[in-house]
Amino acid sequence: MFKNTSRGTGNRNQRNNPYLFDEMAVRFHRSAAGVAWRWRTEVLILVAVAATIWRLAIMGVIILGTAAVVVLAVPATRRFTLRRFWCVLARHRLQRLCYEARLHTRSGRLPLVLWTRPTKVGERAHVLCRAGICAEDFEAHIGELRAACYARDARVTRNRRWSQLVTIDVIRRDTLAASHAVASPLVKHGTRPQPVPIRDDHPSPAGTRQH
């Protein structure tokens, strides 16, 4: 009796399973729904994080767009933004000019643009020249300077006390020029005023008759 009980127990042991090799050859079939259900917690966390980032991105775009519209709509902020934009552009163009025109030292050090501020006619840049560069080097490249800064003209001024300090004025507009030309009221639609005929209405001399 005890022998049969132990044999039954032994048959239920995995080490005595005669179908052990058959179970190793079994292929598990996994479906997408089953995988999603098993990973449902992780999937929900990923969806929540993605939705949060997406909402924050949309809100950020809306906030930035609204701020840009307000800045461009108000004349004062629009002028301030445009002038600062041209100052940043002028600084980068000056540095690029110094590189392309070889306005640098033998060791490759470029002049240092200390400060750029807007003016009524454009921008003014204060430049610190390295050893081996002077204001005359910039004056010799006036044409390249105004072309690099997309300006109508440029001026170079050397500091009277500190010759290594150079002021570069980038001129973009002429404040003395007329904003618009006033057309003549006599010239409209390509017509010209007709000449007025000259009539001889002078009185005749006394004692003479005209026939």
C-alpha cells in the first residue's frame, strides 16, 4: 500500500515526467491584446506621460504664438524687437567679416565686439582691436563692411584716447530724406498742361486806327 502511494507521488514529480521533452518543444502563441493586457500598467503610464507632454507642448506653442502676436502688434515692442534683431545680426556679420577679410592676428584671434546698440540710423558697434589690428584696417574695408552688414553705408571712428577701441556705425536709413514725394497736381494720368496762347491785347497808340 505504501509502495503504491509513493509511486503515485513520484509520477506527479516534474523530474519523472515522461513528456518533459515535448513540453520544451511547445511554442507559445502571444497576441497583441494579451501582451497589452499583461503590460497594461506600463502602457497606461506611457500614454499618460505622452499626453501630458503633448498638452504642455500645445500650451507652450499657444503661449509663444500669443506673445509673438502681442509683440508684433504693439508699435513700441515691435520697434524694440526689430532693433535688437538688427543689433544681433550686425554683431555676427562683423565677426564674419573679420574672419573672411583676415582682420585677425597671426594666431587667429578676432577683434572683440564689446557692445552693439541701436541708433536712429542703424546700429553702433564698439570693437576692441587685438594687437596687430587697428582702426585703419577697418577703414580699408569699408565696402566689405557695409556689404556684410546689409547696410547702405558704414563709418569707422577711432577713440581719441584709447586707439585700440574702434566705433563702427552701420547706417541703414537716412533720417533727413523725405518719407514720400509729393506729386504735382498738374500731372495726372500722364497728361501735360496745355500751353496758353498769347494774345496781343495792348492798346493801339493814340491817333492811329486799326482796320
